Amino acid sequence: MHSDTIAAVATAYGIGSISIIRLSGEDALPIARRLCKKPDLKTRHATLTPLYNLCDELIDEAIVIYFKGPNSFTAEDIVEFQCHGGKIVAEQVLNAVVSAGARLAQPGEFSKRAFMNGRIDLTEAEAIAQLIEAKSEDAAKILAKQMKGELKGYVEDVRDELLHILAYSEVTIDYAEEDLPQDLIDQILSRLEGLRLRLSDTLQASQSRAGLMQGFKVAIIGKPNVGKSSLLNVLLNYKRAIVSEIAGTTRDTIEEEVKIGTHLIRMVDTAGIRNANDEIERIGIERSIEAIEQSDIVVCLFDGSRLFDEEDSKIVALIEQYKEEKAIVCLLNKTDLPRSFDAKAIEAYAPIELSCKESARELIKVLEKIMDGKNVSDEMMLISARQINAVKKALNEIEEAKSPLQEQELEIFSFHMNMAIKEISSITRPYEHGEMLDKMFGSFCLGK
């Protein structure tokens, strides 16, 4: 438990109907009593009361709620002041509690205290942080499950299985004279392979649906003057990008967020890709290619009113490089003009014909379908690069452990198992060697 009491505004900065100021620590209740001028506050009871600063000046009339530790978010005493919205009132209340003995909380310190006090684990802390910035409804559903401990339970299951496997190995090393099964190595290999498949499935599902958590990124590409900026404007429903008949008007990437279906996505309008003599335009084209590499979906525009040319051919060659790893959507733009374009080169991509000046409804439907295709399933998902990296390392240790196991070099095998447990445990809580001993002595009848 921490001795000092921390305070912070818990609602978003700005003007709103309500602002919440939160206190946590052993002096939370005394400080609240001092501001309320009340001898006591009932636990989990909303009390409407005036709030005063230390000079006895009225600040506001607010609702005060007291949560007695350990039955609170941080497992410490917490008091929440729900005052009228607006930064001035919230700052006055915050200044008053600081003057009364609290200190300003560091970023994330409430969640850190909840973790340090055993109220939440690392997976739940990460879910809380990411839920605030969720980019889609599906992401919010996944994060809500993880706040309830779904990933924690999954990791505990994997951890428990690894501990059992390690215990088998340690027993074989230290208690070889005991009555152990002859096919022990085969049993361990079978359990290890099942675990490897389970972790691999989770890793693949998490990587393929990364856009759900981080937000999908869509790059709009094409040669100059095919309508990329017009498409961005119609998707945003306002004139964000400059539209001109002059080729090369867009010389740098332009990024904007737009909601499509249940997903908040980042649209990137890129510079026209062609052989450029202008140094600034050349840099813009390089950034366009970087945008493709960083995107989840590539929307490729062709001008239906112009003949297919060498620049179009280069665009086709470019998307061919990424078709296996990214979703590619081809558009044949300017259907309001006479058709001259030969679409044979892009027919494999089932191009959508439209006029960006009029509507992008068909494109929106396709984008929504692609993103919904990566929606929530029953498969477990990892929600951060840290978690994904931990599973990758654990899988690597499992692979490295197979050879020494088959050669019955059990000390080396146990080393890799310990490392795998350490990596997978880092997702939730540190691994302690004593856990393996508990498994070992709990699973085998030793010292008869």
C-alpha cells in the first residue's frame, strides 16, 4: 500500500456537463471530509454536498462518492468528486485537494497502483488503456472481455501446462529411480506440440486482426491526376485535399480519420506515383510507397477516361508486390466521362467503377466488408506488441526445446522450458521458480 494520496481529473479535458476528480490513498477520506465539511461519508453512497477550498470559499455543489479499500479500483481508499463540467471548476477542486495534502498523480498512476496492489494484472491494465482509444466496436468488445480477465485466464492455462511439462522433466532428472512411465518423453512431446499449435493459432489470429486494435490504415494510390484527392474529399464529406487538373498537385501524404461502419480508419491520400524530376515530388512519391507498406488496405485508382499507359503499368506492378499481404481494392474512376481505359490488366482485382465526384458508396461497402471480415471470433487475441513479442519468444523457446528433449538432454530442455514460462508469464505476472516445485511435488508421489 502507498502512503501518499494522489489526485487527478478523471474525465477528458474540456467543457462538459460533469467533471470527475479522483483521490486515492490513505488520506483520501480525511481530505474529502475537509472539503465537504462533513464528519463522515457513507461507503458507496452518492452524497450531494457543497465543496469548499481551504479558505472556506464555496467552489461548487457536487456529488461525492467514497469507495473504501480494498474494494476499489486501486484497492486503496478512493473518493470521487463529480462536479459541474468545465476546466475552471475542475481545476479549483483539484487545487483544493492538493492544498489539503494530496499530490498530482503521474500519468497512469491509478492503474499502476491497482496493479501493484494486486487489483488488476498487466493484461487488464493494457486493456483499460487501449479501451480508451478503441478504434472500432469490435476492438471495444475484445478489450471489455480482457478487462474481465479473459486473456489472464488463457495465459494462466498455458503457464500451467508449461509448468507441468517442466515438472515432468525435473522429476526425470532428480528422481530417475522412481517409478516413472517409460513413454514419458513421448508424452511430453505430445503436450508440447499441442501447446505450440495453440500459441501459434493465437499469434496468427492476433497478427491478422491487428487493424481491429490499432485502427485500419487505408492508402489511396495511383498515378497523378486520377482522382485520389477527390476520393479522399468525398469519403470525408468535405474538401480536405486540394483538387486540380495539374498533375502532381499532391506532393506529400495527407492523413485523415473517417468512420466506416463500426470502424474508425485512417485514410492516407498519397502523391501521384510516376517518374519525377522534381526533388520535392520525388520525396513525396517515396512517402507514398512507405504509406503502402504501412497500410492494411490499398485502394488503387485508375482513370477510366484515359488510355492504359506505362505509369498505370507501374502501379499494377507495385500492387502485385503486396497482393499476398494486403487487401487490394482497384477503382476505375471517372465513369461520368467517355471510357478509354482497357481494364484487362486489373480484371483480376475485380475493379469497381465509379465517379469520385459523385459518390463512393460502392467503395465504402467493400471496405466495410474487408474490415468486418476481421471481426471478433472465439479465438483469443493479443492486444499489444508487447504481448505478441512475448508469445513469439515463448514459441521460439518451445521449438528450441524439442531437440534436447528427443536426445534426452533434459537439463537443456528444462532451461528452454523455464525461459518459455518466463516469457509467457511476462504477459500477466512474473514467474517464480517455486511454482514449478509446487507442480512437481503436487503431480508425483515422491519420497515414498
